[in-house]
Amino acid sequence: MRWHPSVNISVVRADVHKYLLQRYTQKLFN
């Protein structure tokens, strides 16, 4: 799978941010 960093870095950063936000909210509510 080839990467195009100019496009994918922003996408990956958005996914990581979403993932961290989900884990943070799970810690708050559990």
C-alpha cells in the first residue's frame, strides 16, 4: 500500500485524535 504523505498525514492525525478522544471519554465514564 503506497502512501501519499501530503494527503494521508492529515487523515492519520485526524484518526489518531479521534481515537485518543474516544479513549479519554471512556476513561472518564468507566
